[in-house]
Amino acid sequence: IQLLCATDYGFEDIINGGFDQFFHNETGAFAPEMVEWCQRAGLVDVADVIREAMQTVSKGEYPRSRAGRHRELD
């Protein structure tokens, strides 16, 4: 249920303002959970898109904090 809620919340942000808004907002912290949910739900292509978007933020460990994502995005 937690993965599904995180995914729903994250997708609403992406739909509203794209990945740019998602990564700049607090919802960006849910990206790894969104990937996990999509994989479990059989949405492998969607999981791949989210994972690829995450790699544009950071080539290393994905920053969970908003400040960390902002540093990477700047």
C-alpha cells in the first residue's frame, strides 16, 4: 500500500508539471518506490522511464532529500 500511495502521489506531480516539477518537489523522494511499484505491477517500461529520469538527476546514489536533488539539478 505504501508503494502504491507513493507512486500515485508521484505520478500526480509528474502529470501536473513533468519530471522537472517532480524532482524539485518533495515528491521526488518517492522515485525509488515508484520504480519498485511499477516493476511489481508489471509496468516494466514505466519503471525504466522513471529510472532513466532518476539518472539525469544523479549518476550515483539517488538523492532522497530535496536539497540533495536541488544540488544535483543545479
